[in-house]
Amino acid sequence: MSLAEYYNYVILPILGLSIILVFIRFLKGPSIPDRVIALDMLILIAIGIIAVYSMQNDQSTFLDIAMLFALIAFLGTVAFAYFLIQRSQNDE
């Protein structure tokens, strides 16, 4: 089995299934933090798909897009954590 076949028959189906499961958690999440974590996971899975696509097509420019997504996900998570801290301080 070549590396390209491994990408197509093992890694991409696992990433596709994980997108479906995380998206269900995003829709059904009982609280807002659950949905934020699910959204962060969706972005991380998208980064994985971009990385696999970049390796398959031997184009490293797509890794710049993946790094941009990672930065956006990190900043979003930090902003939400800051929001939760501010909300908890206002409740006291």
C-alpha cells in the first residue's frame, strides 16, 4: 500500500467521520463551552485535512493556510476563555 492510498483509504475517511461526529456535538452541545470546543475541534480537523491534501499534492503553500486556521482557532479559544473569566467576575 502506497502512502497516497493510505491517505485516501485510511486517514481521510477517519477525518470525515470525525467531522460528522464533532458537528453533531456542535449542534447538540448542551452548553456554549461545549459548542466552542466543538468548533475548535472542527477547525483542527480542517487543518488535518489541509495538511493531508498538501502532502498528497506536494504543495507546501496550503500549510500556510493551515497555520492561519490554527492561529484563528487559538485566538478564538483565548477570547472565549477571557469572556468566561469576565462573566464569572461580574457574577460575584
